[in-house]
Amino acid sequence: MTPPRKLHIKSYGCQMNVYDAQRMVDTLAPEGFVETASAEDADLVILNTCHIREKASEKVYSELGRLRLAKDEAARGGRTMQIAVAGCVAQAEGEEIVHRAPVVDVVVGPQSYHHLPELLKRAGREGRAIETEFPPEDKFGFLAQPRPEAIRSRGISAFVTVQEGCDKFCSFCVVPYTRGAEVSRPVAKIVDDVKRLADNGVRELTLIGQNVNAYHGEGPDGQSWPLGRLLAHLAEVPGIARLRYSTSHPRDVDDSLIAAHRDLPGLMPFVHLPVQSGSDRILAAMNRRHTADDYRRVIDRFRAARQDIAFSSDFIVGFPGETEQDFRATLALIAQIGYAAAYSFKYSARPGTPAAEIQETVSPGEMDQRLERLQELIDSQQSAFNKAAIGATVDVLFEREARKAGQIVGRTAYLQPAHVMASPDIIGKILPVRIDSLERYSLLGELVTPGVSRAPELSSMAPGA
Ligand code: SAH
Ligand code: SF4
Ligand code: F3S
């Protein structure tokens, strides 16, 4: 038997890349590859890249600089190290990558991961292989299935891709170019994946997609199913206790999704709903095709369906032409909605996007200052939200042993990490925890009835409920 080959994958960017990294591992497992934590002793290093902002994209080249040294070192020891660039930079830059970094053996776009074994062989023979075919063949149809051991080693919470790509073309964003047009997977395939996950200990699913609530996959009845219907169907799979989905677009929140939040106790009341800006002028320039008021109304519909629902969002500051007045409209929207968390970014001009052509830019100093003001407001909302949990009894799904001996960590409905002292056999269970204190972003508490499953009526208890 040939000895296993070592594979190291480093992922940047979004949850889709985390998921794709697992699929690459699953695709390469039959080729004898096993994962290793260190790039230096790997036979294959894959950088799974993100193109969303300039900083993310440029990181790849500094990493490739370091890998060049590791590859030389391996060669001196008589070992061959292959280097592959995958992900959205691979898709966006293709061949350019090898011009800038000749150390790269393989460039592979997100639609071609099922060809990885073949590309590695071709690179071995011909010195290099590049595949960024677009549009894809049926990518989803070719994805490798994880082995049961792989699923179990990844823990009780899993991502499942239900759609990929985006047709929204926000004027600042590269995703429609790197991930292509929106495609939804058929319900039956998703159900197969989910059953396999549940059979191997997964209790929580996050359905992912660049525009997940644009989901319109074919159902078993031949009809196109919206996301809400898919969620209701997956809630029935034995073993699946919690459902989440990410990332949604405010324009695609339909009644099925609202009904799912009203009717499914397992659908977590925590929704990531990016708005980007609170100024209608900027939202129009961003081609978001919704106003700040449209967004407020969407939030109201969610809240009417489930009163304990909380939100997170993404914001961009310093979009070309953003004035102080526009920025204040964003702060006003944040103040009005009240977020449990948010991600905020300085605008980064991306090659090929319409916004990159706009001449009128915001100065770096102004951007820094706006980002700081926005983050201050979000931080105060987030810490108020977390503090509200102190003294409450909340359901926690326990995931793993914490760093501190004897401690087990899990997550609340709102993804807050919660720590208790308990035995590891609570991992995989949802148990009520009385929250005593807050340490930075982590909640500390005690099991209400140590080791004993709680009464079902407690399951919907949450701060604010
Ligand atoms: N599909 C998701 C996420 C897209 S990328 C959505 O529609 O929300 C995640 C976030 O990165 C975006 O929500 C946006 O806030 C940010 N982003 C995207 N392009 C950017 C750019 N050019 N500059 C700065 N931030 C950007
Ligand atoms: Fe990008 Fe807009 Fe699509 Fe989100 S909705 S991925 S921000 S184009
Ligand atoms: Fe980045 Fe591509 Fe995801 S650009 S955010 S890795 S879809």
C-alpha cells in the first residue's frame, strides 16, 4: 500500500469556502490524501481563496511567497510539494496567478473541484494545470460524499450548500462573477446529504448559499420549492434539532420563510440579513433594489412571526459618493433596528464591478472614522444583547470540550458561545443553562438539571421571549 499523502487546506472568505474545503477533502480522500495541520510537511497545499475585498485577495500572494520557501525546502529533502489555488481568486484571476506566482501548480475555480484528482495528475505530468471553466457542468451532481468518519470528526454542526451563485449584481460585489448565476440544488439531493449527516451525529444544519433565500430547487413533487418549504421538510429529518440559513437578501424574504419562522421551533430565531447602508441614495447606487423602509418592513414581518427573533447584518462604509448625511442614515437605521451582531467593512473597489468606475470616492481617513463610529454603535448593541442573557435560562446545544479542563462549550439560539462545567456526554444535547456571567463574547452558566434532558416546553425559552 502506498503511504497516505498529506493535504493541507487553508480557507479564506465565507462559509461556502469552508464547505467547499470539506468537499475537496472528501474528493481527495479516495486518492489517499489525509489532512494535516501544517503546510510545511504537506504533499499538497490548497489555498481556498476569497476575492471579496482587495485585502482578502492580496493575502493569497503573501501566503504563496511563504509556500515557495516551503516547497523549495521540501524539494531539497527529495519530496514534491504541489500547490493549488482554489476559490474566488482562482476564478477571477485564472492564469494571471501563475504569472505572478510561478510556484503554483494548479489553479481551480469553484465549479471544478470534482476534477481536482485529474488536475493534480495533469500538473504532475505537464508541470501545470488550470481550470476555471464557466459556466459549470452540473457541479452539485459531481460532489464527493463525505465518509462517515469525516462527518463525525467535523462535529455536530454542519453546513449544507443548497444554492450557489447570485443574480443580484450589487454594484460593488464580485460574487456574481466568481460564483456565477444562481443555481439551486434539488430537494431530494439535499435530503440525502442531510440524512447522511444526521445518521452520523449532526444535530444542527446551516443551509448556505450566496443568496440562500433565492432558493427555488425542484421538490419531489416536481414543483419549485421556496426556502421556507425546504426548511419545514428538513425539520422532519430525525436527529436534526436546529436549523439555520445564510446569507439572505432582503428582497427575497417571501411568506414561506416568514411562516417557517412562525411554525418551526427548530428554526433558530437569528437571521443574518445584510442591508449594507441605510441611505436610499446609496442603496440605489449599490443596485440593492430595496430602500431602507423596505428593509424595515421585512424586519417587521419577521418580528411579527416570532417575537424573540434577533438580527445581524453586513455594512459597507465609504461607498463612492457616501456623504456624512448618508452615513448618518445608516447609523439611524442601526439604532432603530437594534442588532445582536454585525460585520462592517470599508468599501473596497473591485476590478470589473460597476462601482469601481465611480470617480467620486470617500477619503481613507473618512472611511476609517465612519467604520469606527459604526462599530462603536454595533458593539454597544451587541453587548447589551449579550448582557440581557444574564440571569436567563437559555437552551444550549453543546458542541465540544472547551480549552479549560472540565468545561463544555455550546451555542445558544443566537450563536453566542456558552460554557458550563459538565461531563462530555452532554455533547450533542440541547440543555437549559442558567446564564450567570459574560466574559467578552462568551456566556458562562450552569446546567439547570445537570445531565438530565429538559422538559420540552422550555425549548422555546430565550432572552427576550
Ligand atoms: N451574499 C451575501 C454576502 C456577500 S459578501 C450578501 O448578499 O449579503 C459579504 C459581505 O461583504 C457583503 O454583505 C458586503 O457587506 C461585503 N462586501 C462585498 N463586496 C464588498 C466590497 N467591494 N467592499 C467592501 N465590502 C464588500
Ligand atoms: Fe454580492 Fe449583492 Fe449577490 Fe450579496 S446579493 S452576493 S452582495 S451581488
Ligand atoms: Fe469570498 Fe467568494 Fe465567498 S469572494 S466571500 S469566497 S463567495
